[in-house]
Amino acid sequence: ITAAHVFLGGPLGIPELMASQDLSETAAWVPYFCWHDGTVALFVSGIALGYSAAKPGNRVLAVFATGLILGIGLLGLGVAALGNATLFSTPAPYAFNVIGTVAMLGLFLDRRSA
């Protein structure tokens, strides 16, 4: 998912954002930073979920990563619903929620097997 975010999503929005002559430097660089912030969140959460799945006893790590991903996902849905519905035409409001839901299901199934 992180690779898709970087290599498929990045080329769709970042060049246009950075090439815009209509934006101030702040208006261009803050979303650029946020894009990379999301990349780090995906990457670190993926490692945390993988590690907690491979090494029993790390449930807190999985709960934290799941909460982070679901929080970002819900933020995406909220911004799209309350801010600008154009965001619904991108993966942003969906991808994080799918990942978070699968992670939450994994937490639920792990708890039932304990």
C-alpha cells in the first residue's frame, strides 16, 4: 500500500501542486509535507502491524497502528464529506479505512483465539 501511495499517487498530485504559480510557498509546501507525513504513517504502521503479527505479545503496537490508520481514514472521510466532495474521487478517504478495518479484524480475531 505504501508503494502504491508513493509511486502511483505521488505523480498524480505532487508535480501539479509544486508547479502551481497560484499558490504561496506555504500553501504548496504544507500539503507536500502532509503527503510525506502520510507516507511515513503508512510505512511505520505497516511495519508495526507486521511485527505484531509475527511476534506474539505486541498487541499494544498493533492497537496503536490500527488506531492511527483508522484515525487518518476517518479524517479523510470527514474532510471529503464536510469540506470538499472532490476528495471522494481519490483513494484518500477509502484506502486508510480499508487497511484499518482489516487490521481491526485481525485484532478481533487474535483476541478470540487467545
